Amino acid sequence: MSFRVYLSGEIHTDWREQIISGCSSMDIIFSSPVTDHGASDDCGVDILGSEPNKFWHDHKGAKINAIRTRKAISDADIVIVRFGEKYKQWNAAFDAGYASALGKSLIIMHSAEHQHALKEVDAVALAVVETPEEIVRIMNYVMNGTLL
Amino acid sequence: MSFRVYLSGEIHTDWREQIISGCSSMDIIFSSPVTDHGASDDCGVDILGSEPNKFWHDHKGAKINAIRTRKAISDADIVIVRFGEKYKQWNAAFDAGYASALGKSLIIMHSAEHQHALKEVDAVALAVVETPEEIVRIMNYVMNGTLL
Amino acid sequence: MSFRVYLSGEIHTDWREQIISGCSSMDIIFSSPVTDHGASDDCGVDILGSEPNKFWHDHKGAKINAIRTRKAISDADIVIVRFGEKYKQWNAAFDAGYASALGKSLIIMHSAEHQHALKEVDAVALAVVETPEEIVRIMNYVMNGTLL
Amino acid sequence: MSFRVYLSGEIHTDWREQIISGCSSMDIIFSSPVTDHGASDDCGVDILGSEPNKFWHDHKGAKINAIRTRKAISDADIVIVRFGEKYKQWNAAFDAGYASALGKSLIIMHSAEHQHALKEVDAVALAVVETPEEIVRIMNYVMNGTLL
Amino acid sequence: MSFRVYLSGEIHTDWREQIISGCSSMDIIFSSPVTDHGASDDCGVDILGSEPNKFWHDHKGAKINAIRTRKAISDADIVIVRFGEKYKQWNAAFDAGYASALGKSLIIMHSAEHQHALKEVDAVALAVVETPEEIVRIMNYVMNGTLL
Amino acid sequence: MSFRVYLSGEIHTDWREQIISGCSSMDIIFSSPVTDHGASDDCGVDILGSEPNKFWHDHKGAKINAIRTRKAISDADIVIVRFGEKYKQWNAAFDAGYASALGKSLIIMHSAEHQHALKEVDAVALAVVETPEEIVRIMNYVMNGTLL
Amino acid sequence: MSFRVYLSGEIHTDWREQIISGCSSMDIIFSSPVTDHGASDDCGVDILGSEPNKFWHDHKGAKINAIRTRKAISDADIVIVRFGEKYKQWNAAFDAGYASALGKSLIIMHSAEHQHALKEVDAVALAVVETPEEIVRIMNYVMNGTLL
Amino acid sequence: MSFRVYLSGEIHTDWREQIISGCSSMDIIFSSPVTDHGASDDCGVDILGSEPNKFWHDHKGAKINAIRTRKAISDADIVIVRFGEKYKQWNAAFDAGYASALGKSLIIMHSAEHQHALKEVDAVALAVVETPEEIVRIMNYVMNGTLL
């Protein structure tokens, strides 16, 4: 059994590396958005030309990033979305909604503090976790049928 | 030409009433989530029995609300999502992602302040507006072909 | 807001009538399988000719019943499945699986006794209830936004 | 020609091993749910934390198991569902309904005793069998075109 | 409960009229291909200009007829296909395959003589009948739940 | 039998009026893009604010127009696309491709002069015509089965 | 570029071998139904037990054959259907309809004699041919862009 | 991460070679229509027999070309469409519409001169570029997350 897993959301901590490292012995292909914040923000104008208006500056970048994220979500069996402590993170919630409508298995990761605000997102998840370790254990169980 | 429009997001101002009133002469069927905050939060435990754990309290409510919102989004031609000034509003972004994956036409309403944080959501919208008046003018143009 | 609701499962008590009666003031179109047990079992051979082998006797009937149930499930916004106290009721669980794969909103009704055996079915439901009254209250909330 | 086959249902006898062994020379990728009963029941609380209420205990586990079974059913060309002599086995009937709605080829295995109770499930199957040997012969015929 | 039924196949006897007349008290919308043989054969060249080559003569007509038949099959809940005693009737079998892939409920009508030649078509039908009367009885049972 | 027909393409002659008038006795609901050239070009900036860059000026307008055209094409049974004598008319060809991928029945109208350039578009059409009169005759045949 | 091609229809001549041999240097995976006439007719009763009624004898066999043919058609990029000189060949026309509804590219092969009877099937084909050589040339052109 | 990219449109300059060469170190599978103009125009009559009427001459060729292009667009993650300086290029706009309806990521390449005429096509693109170099940079960013 092999899985494709997309890691969406917060880009300021090393949660992706912890999951990928913890699952290194499993047959999983991981994908992620571009996590270089500067490149992600400026890719549009850097490649396609500058924009005086911030709206179009961001618009061009968001669309180029969508080429990667749409493909990765469409290909995924599981979409894991992490909500961090800061920022609005509306793109993370957007990804969760998008993945849900495509019928992907969702795992949501956040601290207890955000529980109430994320209740609609959690309600469609197959698991709600707080730590990367829980995700590693879920993936191991799902793929190997054993509880580490 | 008739349209079905779902009004998602912020529930603390009267933006829905402004749009519905402004479009009263057009052949549009509007739908919304339950906007009574207390009922929306407690419907699960009120009907299905109380839960000592807040997570399951919210879980039961979020799922009952989903019976209404899924139906309304699926039936809609256009999904309008308003992001207000306060709160995380992750359910609004989730609805936007869900509607986008279903191929619905999206209109996003928010103040300039949230422009950068909403860039991925705005990038899939067919219009990004700040006021209900703009939405009324869009609906009039789309349905009647005239610029009021 | 109007809904189409399919009432699947147990046919030996009047739970359907209780729900339909309790929702009489709401804009809901209900549908059900044929609940006349004898007609349901024998429709195949009665119309298409007798079969010496019980397997084909049942096969002919099950397929004619499927003309009605497939249409009703496909048209439904909500599928309510009741598991009664007796019998295997595999067709009820089959309907739940079928409806789930089509993305329908599921409400499951059963007594506490069957909780463990129905855990996979309950896990995809948007509400798990024990009584018709709970369903009437859910439908009222979903359609009118009020908690009776 | 290669096939993907999902083996759903009863976990107390070695029917899966008999089929896999009988088909060992064919180009088939088999998948199954987790068949360790204890792990399957407790995976949710073991990984995500205990629950005082049995409903949520089971709910958490059923959802984690769904990550594996949904993927396996979605990927399958053929879904084989075995109903054993005991228990309600509603998850087996649910899987059959789910697979049917996705258009998968279904093979159902059960003893003659359950024929009438399974008539709706049998009616959508492409073959109804009693033994693993029959399934091995079907797979050989389907893949090689010969009758062993 | 209302149904849409498409009547495909043989155009030389009055089987359509018998069914429509027998179901006159039921809420069914029937549709059919154009059954005027001459118009059906010549519609292409009559409207779009003559063709010296019979292949293109027929091609133009078949495509114009497809505007009607595709719409009618797509809209139908049930597709009834009758195979008569004469001719190749490949378009009838084509319609059956087309409807089957769209998940429509199929009823096939033919005399015993064609049983072996139609086994693949019959195998996907929910009922195989010989007479219009049987179809009237099926529709009455499916819609009213009674065996006339 | 009733049809929904979308009239795409050239906006400088009265071909739409000729078709609608010729079909006035038939049960057809026609829809069209906004055909007021000025409004169509400027709707974006008129409602959402001016843009110094012509690309974004047009971008805003094209997206608002898409709210109408996507809905109309999705709802249509038949999409009729007329290519006129002048201009690039890439939006007409785009609509034809879009409608084709959605499985709509296509009718293409153009003069003989454009035959070679439109060969890929014509190849997916169910009819290729030169005049509105031919379309009126096709619609009459498709709906009434008679050749006027 | 690689293709999957399903070869449906007539089983009494060596047209499949001619095509496979002619395309031996191309990256094509061919599939076919079981072409051993006796095995194809009797697989159902041979594996699942005899039936006194010919209808169920054929029914069991047709369903087991469907496990193979549905998978092969679903996986195919191109479905080639040959109509031979004899027999009703309704399963060939059924396959063509089934493949057409799934959006597969169809190539139809038959002699001129059957042109009129096959006009509806030919009308959805991307090529209508008389000989295996034409198909080899089409496949070479489609894959290599050259006219042998 | 690997991508499949279809290169549609203008065939008179070496833009395809520039992109393929610039992306040679990336894991991309490129596909294209047949770009030999003569073969593309005449493949139909060359293989299937000559036609006195130019319409059917082109019709046969366009359909054989569609076997290749449909497959390539369906398989693609990204469809890049280039509009050149000359000709109507309606097939390019048709491909863009077709790809858009299938949910493919679109990149459109054209000179500034065609901006207004292509506004509806540009409006659905995730990037609008003028040169192959921009596309190489986009692909590098999308796949590697770096801005060359």
C-alpha cells in the first residue's frame, strides 16, 4: 500500500520535516506548497513583471502557486492541514475546503486553543491532532495495521 | 435568467439584508447558513444530548449545520463569501475552498486591510468587492446586462 | 429552502409516519422504499414469472425494487437510515454506503444497543439519533434555523 | 492485464489468505482493512487520546480506519465482500453499497443460509459465491480467459 | 414520485403507445426518438443539403437525431429498450450501453428468441420483459408499491 | 420536450433574434452573453473601479461576464456558436471547447469562407450550418419530429 | 506517448492479431474480451454451478465477463469495435455505446454492407474503417505523427 | 514532483523546442499535436480515402487528430496555449476552452497586440506570458520552489 500525502498550512516551524522523517520507512510520497515565504509572495511579479498595485502583485503570485498546489491536492490521497499559532491562515482553511469537496481524507493539526474556531473544519476531518507524532502513528497504523 | 446565490461568512452585520434588499427585483433565490449565533453553536447538544467535552459539543453542532450548508452550496450558482473585521473566520475560507472545488462562481467581499491574507482566496474569485452595493450592481449586470 | 429526504431501513414500526407527521409544516418531499413486505419480496416473480430457485426469485424482486430506491436515493438531499431491533438489515447498511459514496447527508437512527456494531456507519453520519423526535427537531433547525 | 482487488468483510477465518494464495501467479494487488481486531477497535483512542464515552471511542477509531478503507476501495477494480456466519457485519454491507455507487465490480461471498437477507446486495454483484476457490477460478478466468 | 422514461428501439409496432396508455394515470414523462422513419433517415440532408455519398447522408442525419436522443437519455430515470423481430437494431444496443454507463435504470424488452444474443445487454438490466403489459405493471409497482 | 439553448459568438448582426423569433412556438429557453458591447467591455471597471493597465481592465470585465456565461453554458442542452465575418472571435471558439468538454450538443454557424479554419470546431459539432433558418428547422425537427 | 486500446466485437477472424502485429513497434497496451467462445459462454455455470434455465445460464456468464470488459473499457484511451458479417453482435454495439458515454475515442470497423445499419454508431466514431491496415496506419499517425 | 504538460497552438515557430530545452533538467513529460502541417491536414483522406468535398476532407482529418489531442489534454496537468501573430487559430482557443472545462491549469502565451481579443481566455489562465523563457521560469518555480 502506498499513499500520496499533501502537507498544507503553516510554514514557520519544522512540522513537515518531523512528519516526513518519522514516516521515512513507509511508502509515502509527500508534497507541499513552496515554503520559501519570499519566493512564494513574489514569484508572480518576479517572473511576469512588476505591478504597482499590491492586489495584482499578490494575484499573479497566488495563481502561479496554484499551479503547484492544485496538482498536489488533486493527486493526494490524504491532505494534512496544520493551523499554527499566528496569522489568519485563510489559505489553509481554503485548502481544507477544497480537499473536502474532492473527497480527500483530511487530517487537521492545531493546538487546543483554536478548537472552537476550527469546529467546521474539524468536523470533516478523519482525525484531529496536535502533534506530528500523532500523524506518524496514524500513517503507520493506516499503512501497516500496527499500533507503534 | 434566474440564479441561486449562497451568502457565506460574517454574521455580525446586515450585509446579507443589504444585498437581498438591493436585488429584490431580480429573480434570485438566496440562501444562508443559520445566522443565530447561539442556535448555531448549540444545536448539536440541544437536539442530540449534552457533551462534557467541548470538542464533541462543537462537533455535533458543526455536523448538523453542515446538513444545511452543503445543500445550499451544492445548489448555488454563485457563492458570495464575506470576511469581516474580526475573528478567524476559518469556516468562511473553508466554504470558499469547498465551493471553488465544485466549480461555483465565487465573489469575495472584504476590506482592503485583509487583501494580502486573502490573496489565495481572491485569486479564484470572479470578483473581489468591498461593499454590498458592488454586489448588487454585479448581480444586476449579470442578470440584466445593464450598468445601473 | 426545500429538501428531499429518503427514509431507508426498518419497515415494522411507524417511525416514517412519525417523522412525516412531525415535519408536516416544512417544505420536504419524503420518499421511501415499498414498505409492503409481501409485495416487496414477490414483485419480481409476480410480474416477470415464477422461479423455482429462491435465489432468482429474490434476485428479480431486488432488481425491480432497485428501480425505485436508486432513483429516490439519487434525488435525495438527506438519507435517513433506521436500524431496528431485529434482523440483519443488510440492505439498510448497503443504502447507507451507497448514499455516502454519492455524497448525501446521512442521519442514522438506532438504539444504544447497536452502537458498536454500527460504528463505521455512524462515523460518516452527520447525526446519530435514537428517536423520530430528534429527526423532526433536526429538520426544523436545518430548515428554519430555530431550536424548537 | 493487472487488477486491484479489495477484500472486505469477515475477519475471523483465513478466506483472504486462501484467495491470495490461490491467485499467487496472477498480476493482482490485494488490499484489506486492518484485520487485527483489537488494533482496529482501539486505534482511535490509542493515538488520539482516550474517550470516556464509547460512542466517541469508536468514532475516532472508525474514522482512522476509513483513511485506509476509502483509499483501498477507491483504488480497487474489484471489491470482494464476505459475510460470515456471525455478527451484524454492517460495515461489510456498507462497503458493498459504497463500492456499488462508485461503479466497482462486486463479488459477494456468503453461505446459502444468508441468501434471503442479502438479496439486495447480491442483486448488484457480478458474482455470488460460497467459497474462496470459486473466487480464484473467477479471477483466473477474468485474467487468463481459461477455465481451470 | 415522478419519473422520466425514455423509450428506445423498435419503431414498427405500437409498443410505445401501449406503455404510455397503460401508464396514463401515473406521473411519468415519456420521451422517444423521432419514430417517423423517413424523417429520421433524411433529416440531415433535408435541412443541411444533399450528399452524393450515402455515408455522409446518413452521418448528417444521425447527428441531428443525436441532439434529441442524448438529451432524452440524459434526462431519463429509466431507459426502456425494445428489440424487435427484424433488422440489426444496433442503435438500440448502442443506447442501452450509453444509458448503462450513465447509471440509468434499464428495462429490456424482447422475445425469447433473442435471449442468447442479448445476454450482455440483459445482464445490466433491472428487468427483462416480453410485453408492454409487464412494463406497465413494473411502473405501477415502482411508483405506487402495489401489485395490480 | 423542452430545451435550453445558449447562443454564443458574434454580436454585430441579428442572428439571435432570427432564431428566437423562428422558434417562438417551441418550448425553448434561450440565453445569451451580454450583447451590449460597451457594457460588456467596461462592466469590470465600472463596478469594481478603474485600472490604469488595460490588461486588468479587461480581466475584471471578462471575469464578471464569466459569471453569466458559465451558468448559461452549464445549464444549456444545446450550445449554438456563430462565427461572423470579422474579428478574431477567440471567445466563441473558447465557448465551443468549453461546451464540448461538458458534453453539450454543439451547433456551429459560419460562412463557407471559414470552413478550413474551423475544421476542429466543426468536427465536434452535431450540425454545421450557415443560416439561422437552418437552426430553426433543426430545432423544429428535434422537438417535433417533423421536417417543415 | 503511450496508449491503451480495447478491441471489442467480432471473434471469428484474426483482425485483433493483425492490428497487434502491425502495431508491434508502438507503445500500446492492447486488451480484449475473452475470445474463446465456449469458455465465454459457459464460464458462469462452470464456476458458479449449473442452471436449468438458459436465461440464468447466460446471465451468470455475462456478468463474469463484465468484470473483465468493464475494467478494460474503463482503462482504455481508444475503443475499437469491429462488426463482422454475421450474427446480431448486440454486445459490440453495447460496448460502443458504453465507451461513448465514458468519453472514449471510438474507431469502428465494418464492411460497406453494414453502413446504413451502423449510422448512429459511426456518427460518434473518430474514424470508420474497413480493414486492420487502416487502424495500424491511424495508430502510427496518432503516435508518431507520420503517414506511413 | 512530476508534471505532464500539453503544448497547444501555433506551429510555425520553435517555441515548443525552446520550452522543452529550457526544462530539460525537470521531470516533465511534454506532449503536442502533430505539428507537420501537411500530415495534419491530410491524414484523414490519406488513410481513410479521398473526399471530393473539402468539408469532409477536413472533417476526417480533424477527427483523427482529435484521437491524439484529446488523450494528451486529458492526461495533462498543465495546458500551455500559444497564439501566434497570424491566422485565426480557433483550434487553439477551442483547446483552451476544452482544457478549462476539465479543470486543467492553463498558461496562455501571446504578444501584447492580442491582449484585448484574448481577454476571456486570459481570464481563466493561471499565467499569461509573452515568451518561452517566462514559461521555463514558471515551471522551474512550480517544481523546485526557486526563482532562477
